[in-house]
Amino acid sequence: MRVVAATARDLAGMVKDGTFREDLYYRLNVLQLRIPPLRERKDDIPLLVDHFIAKYGVRLARDTMTISRDAMRSLMDYAWPGNVRELENTIERAMVLADSARIEVENLPEKLLEKRTDVSLPFLGDDLSIKKATDSIERELIRRALEKTGGNRTRASELLEISHRALLYKIKEYGLG
């Protein structure tokens, strides 16, 4: 018998805390796959949208359905806290509401269209130094770019839109290398 289990919880941490049985953890943890949330893999969104349009196009008899560029941009800009299931439901809903053979921005839920004004700055605390805040944001963007490119500094510099030399300097300055 094989058991496939999924969780959003940190089971290893729960074992350490004593809130999850250690023997069960080791029995389940034969092969671990980490699937990042949709907000960390935005490049998958257009592929998933095409898949869901094809899937629901057959079911809803709307197999020639497409999506507008603006609607796709709205989907790409959203954080997707409900991950792929939320995206799937959004596409199905939009296809039902669309008056034409194309999903438009108007067919998307309001929450996708709201401009995010709740900027979270957890790195600041009570410190209001622009220099420290800028450094913190820059460090995080460089870290993410390096992670996304698998450590390829040339590609990371392209993503960050800075010169390769500037990136090398900042990696050294922030101790990221």
C-alpha cells in the first residue's frame, strides 16, 4: 500500500514541538515533494489558464474561449492565496459570466482588480530609516532573483535590470554570496 499525503503544515517542526507523532512522520516521509505556492511560480499561470479554459470550454460548450491581455495581467498580478484551486474557480466563473468568446477584466472577481494598498513592511519595525528600508528591499529582491535563477548571476542581473558588475558588488555588500 502507498499513502500519498499533502499538508501545508511544517510536520518536521511539529515533531520537534511534540504535536505530531514522530513514528507516523517517518512512516509518511519516504519521499517529500515541495510544490511552491502559485504566487511563487507566476510563470505557470498562463499555462494553467489555458488548461482550465480548455477543460471548462468542453463542459460549458464554450470551446473557442480566449482571455484578454488585461485580464491575464490581472491574474498575474494577484497573490492567489487559494493557489491553483482558486485560479481554477476564477476561470470557470469568468467563463460563465463572459458575454463573448473572450474573458475580459469585467468577468473577474472584484478582489482581483483591487489595487493593493496594504503594503506590509515587516522589516522596518519602529525604524523609519529610508536607507535601511531600501537596503532591506534590495537585499530581498537580489535573494529572490538568485533563487529564481538557480544562482545564475548573469540572469539574475537581467531580472533585476542592473549590470552584472553592480549585482556582484551588492552580493558582496549584503553577504549573499
